[in-house]
Amino acid sequence: MAHVLLIVNGLEEKIHSVVLEILTWVNSLDREVQISCFVIGRINDDLTLKLQKYGADHIYHSDDDQLVLANPLSVFKTVLKLVDEIKPKYVFSGASYIEKELLSRLAAKKGKELFNDVTSILMSDDSLEIQRPIYAGKIEAFYKGIDDQIYMSFRNGIVDKVQEKNKEPDLQQIQVVEDLKNVIVNEMSISGKKAVDLTDAEIIVTGGRGLGSPENFSIIEDLAHVLGGTVGATRAVVDLGWRPYTEQIGQTGKVVTPKLYFACALSGAVQHLVGMSSSKYVVAINKDREAPIFSHCDLGIVGDVFKVLPALTEELKKVLNKSGS
Amino acid sequence: MNIVVCLKQVPDTNSKIRTNVDCTDIDKSQISYVLNPYDEYALEAALLLKEKYSEVYITAITVGEEKAVEVLRNALALGVDSATHVVTSLPLDALNSAKILSEIIKLLKVDIILCGRQAVDDDAFQVPGALSLYLEASICSVVSKIEVSSDEKSLQVQRVLESGRKQSMTLNFPCVLSCQKGINNPRFATLPGIMKAKKKEIKVLQATDFDLTKSSYSLVKMKEQKVQRECLLFDDDIDSQVKEILNFLSKETRII
């Protein structure tokens, strides 16, 4: 029976969508699999319930501060010990910084292959065909091979998450292997606002340089707010200091996969397109009919964002209030 | 302080990337090359440390084709002290690159190793982690702030996670940092710097002289990413445009 070790980032005390997608996918495989989850952070009832509903067999966790602080070396040594004990054939995680850094060290330690940001995978007998974007998503690369252990981090959107198994996972306190000789985490701040991580967002409203000033982003924020979405930004506006880097979408920012993407007052530079082209639906609003973004959207509005967005936000308020009452 | 910056030459992010005829690699004929954008931050971080502290020695290392020497010339022009070029005609995977870098760095007695967050060609996000493991060094990825402690034996670093959380750490030397965008504003080389760099010697090594391992997985094919969208364009009055969007949101996306 194949054993999967799934690294779960629980630092936000909730589960990222990609973890549930991985569980769904593994459980849908036509073979017997055992899934062990290792939680970075602290578990809570909601987190364990989700893992249970999506079919985890074992949950390894600890209250140790080193996991809550995500100390890179302590987490590494703890997971390495677990890998040596349970000898998983597959070590999976979501594609966030902390997990990718962890996997890069584990794979190097074990001399095994690591594929980050995987978007699709085909399993036949024991060989795997793996698909991942390279050149910032301008190219899809396909790899094939076979080995007794492999490491992979996945992007959101590999499968639709489905609660299909309801297992009774056993919760196991794990002994953290502390390594504080060389790395000490002094502080892990609480995330400023309860902002949704862009890579997890279902709806994103992005503004570009065409907005003219940081203050004008209020029309972007208003639309995002009424839709329950998250604000994104282009490299240009981040470089101008109008918006924080955490909001940047594109080649040197985040790659996002929302259900709905609003591209407002942005031209659609190739570096931006690679960050958002996997969105399910794209609506673009720009006054320049020739803007490249209009070749990469489902609905294009040639118009003035300062008129269209406020009007749209007002209409949405009416519609959404009506259906809510 | 002894610092190493790991640099990689990559296709310009403005380039259109196409596959070759048999879809096994990219078509390199139309591409211009630049220093990996994240490595610019690593290089600038090293130069800033050199400006602020006395007795800082910076070595730049690149593993790449013959023409990758350009990134080293540029680094020398900006003020790094020495440069090593590991020449390879074939692209190496992350583990082999990290192996080569670690073997060179081991001989240098290095305190700080600076890399970019990831190279924007293979987007592997693996070299800094693997390098830290081979060197038994401490690690912090996606660093956005670096400060040297008063005894000059450790660093205070900060990174911002995807959630917006800030994590602050103390890392003892030797340590590997991968630099995130926003950490600094990379400078440009000056003409006198460029002239001086022309005369500086670059150490050349061959990748084939290192003990390389073969991966159990191989690249079988590449495909150009093409998202075909049927775009409907509307340029009539505001009211009808808003109506079109609302219609789209309810009928197509079913969000409202």
C-alpha cells in the first residue's frame, strides 16, 4: 500500500484549498493509499474535522512552539524523522514558500526528485507523469519517471475538492526535534487584516496603473468588497509604491487561479498575463481598445473604469442585497 | 564577512517563449538573456553589506553556458571582488546546480550565501534549500529584510509569508538566504565600473569536472501555454456595459 505524507500548512488555523484538493485526488486513485498529514502550526477542531472529512488516515501534530513559529530547521528535522519512520512513497504539500523550502531540503537530503508548483499528475502503475509550469507559465513542462520516493508541491486547482471519504483519523502528538542552535524565530506576526491569501481567493479584482493614483484604488476595493473578493495589483503599481508587494500578480509576484478575475485599468503585459491566465473567467475593463488584455478575457469592456466600476458596484449592491433578504 | 552571491542568466521576462520543433526545449534563437530578476536583489543585498561593513569580500558564482559570463562581468562592474563561472553546455537540474555551488563554496569559508527567490526559467525554487542542506547552513527563503548583528556572526532577517504574516529570525553564519522582491532597489553599473570589470579575471571551471547525478525523472515534452478565450467586446454606453457584466456574472460565472 502506497503511503502519502501530506504537509499541511496550518499557520493560519485553517486549511488551504489545495490541501483538500490533494486529499480528494489521492482518495480518488484506483488503489489503496494511506494518507498521513503533518501539520505545521497548531491543530484545532475545524482543521481536524476538515482533514477527517476529506479522508486523512493519520494526523501528526504538536503544540510545540517551534511548529507554530515555523522554525525552518526544527520543522525540517521533525519531518525528516517522520519520513524515516513511515517511509512515504509520496511527500506532498501545497506550493507556499514554507512548504517549498521544506521540501527542497528534504528532497536534497534524500537525494530524490522534487517538483514544485505541480498542476497535473498522471499515475500509471508506479510511473508518474507530472505537469508543471516553467518560464512563469509560458511553457508547460511534462516529466516522466519512476522512483521509490518523490516530493511534490501542488498549485491550487488540480481537481475540484470533494468531501468523499469520512475517515476516523488517529491524532498523534509528535515529538518535535528542536534545532535552535543556528536558527531562532523571534517573531511570527499575526496577519494584519483578515485578508484572503490571493492564491486561495475565489474572486480577485485587480487594478493597474490606469487608476492614476493610490487613492483611486478605492473603486477597486469597493468592488472587491461587494463581491467578497480580494484586491490584486500589477507590477507597475507595486513598483510605484501604490500597493504592497503581497498583492502583486504576475511573473515576479503571485500566480492566481480564481473563479473570477477582474482586470481593471491594466494593459495586460505578458508578465501580468502569466500570473492570471489560469483564472476561470476574466472580465477586463480598459479604455484602450487595443490593450492586450482584451485578447485574454471572456468579457471585455472598452470604457472608463471610473464610471463603469462605481456603477457596477452600486448595481451589485442592489442585486446582492435583494437575493440576501 | 565573506559573501557568495549565486547568479543565473535567464531569458528576459519580456521575451515570448516558444518551444523548439520537437517540443523538447525552448527555441533559443529569438531570446535575449538577462540576470534573473530575483538574483538582482541578492546581488544588491551583497553590495549594500559591502558598503556598510568593512572587510566584506564578495564572490559571484554562476553555473551556465558560455554567454552567462555576461552576468559575472556585470557583477564585477557593480563591485563584487571575484567571479567564478562554471561552464556547462547542458542545462543542469536544481540538485546538480546546488551540488556544484556547494562544492565551490565549501572551499571559500563563507558566512553568507545570497540567492534569488527562484530562477524565472525553470522556476524550481530548490537551489537555496538544497544548497543550505549540502553546506549544513541555516536557511531563510523569500527574505525581505537583512540586518547584521553587532558581533557580525549572525543575521536578523525578516520575510513576509503569502498570508501577509511577517516572520523574523536570527540566523547564525553560515547561512543561505533567498531574496524576495522588495528587499532593495538594485543599482545599475557605471561606465567606469564596466571599463574596470573588463580587465578583471574570471575563474572558469567545467561542470563536467564535478560529480553529477542523473535524475530518475526526465523531461519528456514541453508545450506552449495557450489559453484561448472567446472575448466579447463591448464599447457602448455605461448602462449597457454594466448590464453586460451583471449578465455575465449571473449567466456564465453564476457568482450572483
